Amino acid sequence: MLPEAVSFDVVDDALTTGDLRNDQVSPLLRQAFPRERWAQLAHRGIHVDFPCFLAPMVGLSHAALRQTIAAYLPAKAQTLVFTEMLSSRRLPTERIGDRPETVRGPQETALVPQLLANEERFIAASIAKLAGLAPVALDINMGCPVSKALRHNWGVALMGDPRYAEEVVRTTVRHSPWPVSVKLRTGLNDDPAYLIDFARMLEAAGAAWLSLHPRIASQQRRGRARWEYIARVRDALSIPVTGNGDVQTANDALAMLRETGCDGVMIGRAAAARPWIVWQIGEALGLPPPLGRAGDAAPSDGWSEGAEFARALTVFIDAAERSFRPADAVKRLGFFTHWGARWLDFGHELWRRVAASPDLPSARCVAAAFFSGPQRMSERTVLAS
Ligand SMILES: Cc1cc2nc3c(=O)[nH]c(=O)nc-3n(C[C@H](O)[C@H](O)[C@H](O)COP(=O)(O)O)c2cc1C
């Protein structure tokens, strides 16, 4: 069940003009999206009035997907947009925009590049390079569980060494002209007390906000994300804490906001499968439709989502064509289709045909043929990876 539609203009008025005292804002309204903590960051250039963020995802959170999602954001919504993780060992030696990972679309604003980092000289050199992306903030990855990250003491490995992690945050804050956030997991072990202490340490070290994916390292992306930890960490801190994990539908996102009181929901795999999830969430919260879709309702059942998939694919292909070299565009289209297709009844067939396409024009043809008849999308799929 979606909560009753709420208007953010009302909240705005309440918080900025004093027309409605904070204690008069309904609990549902407040819980749907507590904005006060983001407001504390406004003077540092962080503006968030819509509580959904695309998660950083290697091979997915690039300019083409980001622009596809932007096309579905409620008109004028302000949110933050993460890049996939960028290696601090690699960035210093490359030119921004040379690889698809560092391409920025012409209209893209509010970018938050994510850095996989732990050494001062690489952090400083990476920050200098990242200025080329005109970011509004920088995120430090403390969640990546792959063995290479663990070997190099990056990603979630930092969660096993709080003093070193603290040093990484302090160093990054010192060198960064932008606010610095951290994306973290529960940690190496399922120990909420440790997690809360660790999160407090990050706040004290200067993190502007946290994004919490409440799974332990060995779970990778399997098993249940423990949303209750999001609520506990948020309660323990005074900076914004966003939640991540297991959001497949707009209702899931609204439930996470409601159940945890978090300051926003970060969506990964489902945002790649149904980029219009931000429209669905906005609609449920009483926000206007995306630009160019005035008068339309967000897709609300499996068939209308199937039809929207075809439109989103076209938006994605157009954006990939504008943003990347042909071979890079084809590769990213294949990966995007691979993830999204899991929710389509015959998605494997779509993915097989797209992946076999040698170029974008042929991919457009196979996509058009696939969607020439109605296609149904499931609300949920089994997310084992
Ligand atoms: C293909 C893929 C690549 C990912 N790459 C990153 C990454 O670069 N940085 C990061 O912090 N998390 C990464 N993640 C984890 C996601 O950001 C997110 O924490 C995880 O998928 C859980 O969220 P979800 O259930 O909404 O997908 C990746 C996930 C996937 C599926």
C-alpha cells in the first residue's frame, strides 16, 4: 500500500516560512522524507528535495543510465547522482572523459563521484582530476567486498580497521573542496554496536552524510539487507543517513523511508531495471510527473511497465550513443539489458538478442522487434547476485 499522496510544497512551506510548525507536520509526511538534515548541507552546495538516489554500480551507473533516470525524475526534483566506483590508482594517470566511467553528460548536475581509495597521494591526485566532472560531493567506497579490494585494504576492508578508515576520511576531507560522504556496509561481521561506533567515527572525522547497505561483506548482495540497522545508525548520528538494499519497487522505497526514518533511499539494481521507479515514487509522494510526461500516470502494472521498458531502452540507447564510443556503448547496453531483463517475462531472450547485436542500430532493431507485442514485467525477481 502506498502512503497517501503528500505534497512537498507543503513541507517546504512548513520548514521555511514557519506557516506550519514542525510538530504540526503529520508523522507520515515527516517520516516520508525528513529534510532537515539535508538542509544543514545547503550552504555547502548540497540540495536534496527528492529522497531517491541511484546507487554507484560498476558498469551501470554511467552517463547513459544516469541520463535515463534523469528523464524520469519528477520535474525540478533535486537529488544526488553517484558514479560507479573510480580507482584512485587509475584516475591520476587518465583524462576525465576518456573512459565511459568518467564521461559526464552535458546536462548532468549534482554528480557524486565514488572513489576507491586509501592513500593520501592517490586521493589528492584523484581529487584534482575529479574537478573535471564538476562534482558537488565525493563519496568514499567502504562497501566493496571483492577480494581485490580486501587485499588492498580498500572498500569494506576499511571497515575492519576503524583508525585507518578515519584517516582516509580525514585525509579526503582535507584535500576535497566538496563535502565527502561514505558508502558503507554493516561491516565484516554482523555486529550492530560496532557498526554504530564506526558510523559515529565517520561523522566525527568529517563525513557529510552516509549511505548504508546493511549487509556484511561475505553476503555480497545475497540474503536479507537488515533495514533495522539503517534506523539505528540514523538515530545515532546527526548527519543524513540514506538506506540501501533490497528495494525493488516504489512501495519498497516508501517502506524503507517509513520503517527506518532514513534521509533517502539509494536504489541499485531495480533502478537499472525500472528507471521510472523514481517517477512512481514521486507520484506516490504527490510530486509532478517528469518533464515531457505531463498528464501521464507512472506505469502501475506489469504490462504498462513492460511498455515503459521499451521507451526507457530507447532513451538509454540514445544517451549511450551520445555519450560513448560505439564499442563502449554496445557493451554497456548489453550489461544494462542483462540486469533489467531479469524482471521481464521473456527478458533472457531480449538480452540474448541485444547482446548478440554488433552495433547500436542492430540493437535498436532487435529491441523494436521484441517490444512489437506486449511484454510483461514482474514486480519482483530473485536477486541472488
Ligand atoms: C553490477 C553492480 C555493481 C556495483 N558496483 C558498486 C560500486 O561501484 N560501488 C558501490 O559502492 N557499490 C556497488 N554496488 C552495490 C550497490 O551500490 C548496492 O549497494 C547493492 O546493489 C544493493 O542495492 P540494491 O539492492 O538496490 O541493488 C554494485 C552493485 C551491482 C549490482
